[in-house]
Amino acid sequence: MTDQISYKHMGHIQIRIDDKTKNDAKKVLDQLGMDMSMAVKLYLRQISLRKGIPFPLTTENDMTPLQEQALIDESNQALEAYKTGKLKGYTSTKELLKDLTI
């Protein structure tokens, strides 16, 4: 069988990870019928096949770093517009809703 990899040509990986992450991942993998080694092999094969990380990398706000930076830039532009008088500010929700005619 040509798909089998000879054990002579296998590398060894050792990683350090906090116990909570390891235990949480193990619970999920157990439900999937996989062990940690199989999951890491699957992950590395996907990286190799896709020539990159096989899922979108997001921040804790569930945005890509580019999306998050665009939001920060837009917020900074709005703040600057407010400071220079190009954008009106409100002191209450009632005042805002009045302007919106709601």
C-alpha cells in the first residue's frame, strides 16, 4: 500500500499546553472517537494540503485581525470627526432618537 508511511520516516513532535485546553480538547476528541495524536496529524495534514491554517483565524471578538483593525480605524475616524465638529454627538438616547425622528 503506497498510502502507508513507514515508521522509519516519522518525526516526533512534543508540545506544551495548559491543562484546561488539553482536557477540554480531549473531551471533544473522545466524543469524536479520536485521540490527541490523530487530531494533531489531521491538523498538520490539512495545513500541508491547504498551504495554510485550515480555518479562519479570529480574535476574541470573532473577527479576523483585518476586520478588527478596520473597525478600530473607523471608530478613530468617527472620534476625530466628532472632535473637529464634523460629526454631532448626543448626551442622551432621547436626544438621539429625537434627531432620528423615531
